[in-house]
Amino acid sequence: MALAPNVYDAEPIPDAARAEIERLLSSGDLFRYTSESSPVQLLEAEFAELMGARYALAVSSCSGALFLALKALDLPRDARVLIPAFTFAAVPSAVVHADCVPVLCEVGENFRIDLDDFARKIDDDIACVLISHMRGHTSDMDAIMAACAERDIPVLEDAAHSLGTEWHGKKIGTLGKIGCFSFQSYKLVNAGEGGILITDDPELAARATIMSGAYEHNWKKHRGEAGLQNSFAHWQNRLPLYNMRLQNLSATVIRPQLPLVADRVEKGRTNHDYVADRLNTCEWLHVPPPLPPEERAPDSIQFNLVGFESDAEARAFQDAAKARGVSVQVFGLSQDNARAFWNWQFLGEVPELPQTRAMLMRACDVRLPVRLSREELDFIAEALIAAAEAVKAAAPRAYGT
Ligand SMILES: *Cc1c(COP(=O)(O)O)cnc(C)c1O
């Protein structure tokens, strides 16, 4: 019998990083501002070019990037920031950290923002909309951008898991005022930790850069035309420093992975769609399709359990899949899951969002690293289908109407 694929190991870092790491180790030159062509500076130039953005600022994490993006907007204390209720705890945390108040919007069975609830909440004194493209699922950005443009509400994008995703052929992370990405190990580009933000707005770029820790005249080492340099000079000494800089070793690990992004995106999508088609042949499993303008870049798969009436049945499915070698996480069923909004007790009173809760109680998450072979993908798909059928065969069936 084939062995269950290991979906937890990371990919090796490209060999091209080694010579530069060696150089950094011998020179001890790890701080980004020791030179104008440090690995961090080069990474920023390369990432901006890859994304077609004017400015990129590398920071210590995507959470840090989200926090700096909110601070760069200069929102008043207690400003209300609309976020999807299906996201990682780091997102409401960044909002709280920026002295703002997260307002949670319902997310539907297709893992995307529920537009009716969005329309209801957008006029409730919302100062900023932070779209988290959770697990790389893109909500209807046409509707969201139009509603925000009409009201002059800035949009930020948490694209931590969306590097390479496109909407109408435009890169996710370039639709809003600022797009934030992660280089944490479970994302498409792995540096252990790290993040980056992109924007076309020189004021926002300058503000975020200074707050990220470009103290004194370190901002002069950032590339940029006169407009950006003027903004830097204006904000000098007027903003607090949060020191969320990236260091050179991390940038050195990231840079040789950037040319691999297109290939990883292509493979990830092919693998995902192959498994999705297989799962959708099973009446108990459903992978929601992408929205028509969306070209996805997945490295994991999410699907819903269909007709699983009780949590016990959903748990039995997790166990049955595990017994067949495949780890499935039903988002809402594991204790203290950081993606289940009811665990965000740091918000104080956690609001109730019945639609998102219902989705989380039946939505499954399986890692699908891009390196997997067809045989390994078959193994995963067959194990999931067999697990669902075993659980449903054992369950009493409701016949008739
Ligand atoms: C990983 C992730 C984050 C946080 O990224 P870090 O770099 O670990 O701070 C935020 N949002 C989403 C959707 C993520 O997947």
C-alpha cells in the first residue's frame, strides 16, 4: 500500500541562497541599513517589480505589515475596521494593536465575504475595510471596491496566503491601498518569518517605512523618486518607531524563491483543481468553485462536509481520514483554533456570526504542498472520499422526505 504523503515538511531553500548567506556570516552584515544595496533593499526592489507596485517595504511579519498599514492610514483611535469573520487571529490582533476596533463581517459557505452582511455593516461608521483573503479565497472584490470607493473608505488587503492570485488578471494585493504578504513557513515563500507590504502611494510608503524603524536618515537608503523622498523628509521625527524591520539573512532566503513563485502557483493550482474535481465526485464533500474573475494560487484545499448533521459525525470524518493517513482540520472543531472567531476573546465581547459559525463547523482544511505527485494527490483524495463514505455508511440514513 502507498504511504501517506508527508504534507508538513517544507521545501528546501534554493542553493543560490548559500553563497550570500556565507558572505553575510563572514561579514556579520545582517542589519538592513548598513548599505544601500543590502539584501533587504534588493528584495524590496525585486518584490515591487514582481507585483508591479511602486513601493515595497519588507518587515518582520505579515501581522507587522498589517499593523503598519493601519497606522500609515492615520486612522483615529477607536476607528472601526471591517474584517471578515473567517481569518487568522493575527488580523483582528493587528487591528486591536493599531488602537482600532475590529467589526466582523459574515463569511459564507464558499469561504468568501457575505455581501449582504457587508452591505449592512459598511455604513455602520466604518473607517477602513481590511480584506483578508483567507486561505487565498478571494471575495467579490468588484463589489467590495465599488462600495468602498463610493464612500471613500480605504481598503487594505491581507494577502498573506494570496501571493500569485489574480482577480480579472490583476494581482491580489494591488487592488487596495496597501497589500500585505507573509513569508512565514506555511506560505508560498518561506523564510521562517517575514512579511512585506506594497503600495503605490508615496505618503503611505513613507509613513510605513519610518514607523517600521527607518530612524534618523535611514530612509535615504530606500529607493524612490523625489515624491517619496519629500514624504520621508516631511514625516521625519513625527511618527513613532515600532521597529519591525526585516534582517538580511531572511531577505537572502526569500530572494531566490521569488523566481519560483510563478511555477509554484501553476503547480499549486493544478494540484488543487485535480483534488477538487475528485472530491466533488463524492456526494458528501463539496469544494466551492472560485468566483469567475479569480485565478487562484492555492497550497492547501478547503471543502465542506455535506449532510453531516452532527459535530460527532464531522469528528468521525476527521478520525476516519486520520486513520487513512490524512490529517484534516475542521476549522471549528479543534479547541482554541486561531481561525475560529469565538476564540478571539481579546476582543472583549465576541459577536455572534451564525453563518460563519455554521461554515466553520463543517469546513475542512487539508494541506496540499505544491511538490506532491499525482499518486500522492490520489492518495489524499481517495482517503478523504473513503473516510466520508465510511462515516455516512455507518450513520442512520433518513429515507423518504
Ligand atoms: C499567515 C497569515 C497571517 C499572518 O502572517 P505572519 O507573517 O505569520 O504574521 C495573516 N493573515 C493570513 C490570512 C495568514 O494566512
